[in-house]
Amino acid sequence: MEIHELQAEFFRALSSPVRIRILNALRDNNSCVCDLTKILGETQPQVSRHLTALKTAGILIAEKSGKRTCHRIKNKDVFKLMELSINLIRDKNEKILDALEKGDEKHGKTA
């Protein structure tokens, strides 16, 4: 696989709001599927499917603990990426708001 394909697979794994919520739930604690279903309010099959996508992308690690499988973040640098994405979104939205305000000024509208 080429690096571009690996990057695309990685970002696809982050493309679901549920997966982002899973990562945030695992930020400080390891959890099993049953715990995550309670935290997220999602069904067990849905959570399992999202966990599989995150594991396939190398973002999570699954470790057996008795009968339970606990999931944890493989590399906490993923949170730097998430913070960067929030900053980029914030920047984009500020530019959109600025453009809208300028458009309103041109049309004689004020906030």
C-alpha cells in the first residue's frame, strides 16, 4: 500500500462522529465494548463495528483481560490531530462568518 492510501485509510477511520466520541471516551481510560455502549448510547454491534475500523487503521489496540477485551489508544498523538482539526474548523467558520457579515454590510443589513 502507498503512503497516500494509508493516510486515506487513517482519515476514513476518523470520519465518523461516533468514532471521534469513542476516541474521546478512551482518552484517559481503557474500556470494553459494554462500557462504551453505555457511555455513547449506541448499540453493541455499532460500537464493535466502529472499534474495528479504528483498530484496522492502527488507532486503537485491543487487549484481552479475562473474558473482556479492553480497548485503548495506541498513540496519544491522535489527540493533537483532533485539536488541530478543531482549530482548522474554527478558522474556517470564522472566515465564513466574516464573509457573511461583509455581504450583509454590502446589502445594507446590520447584525
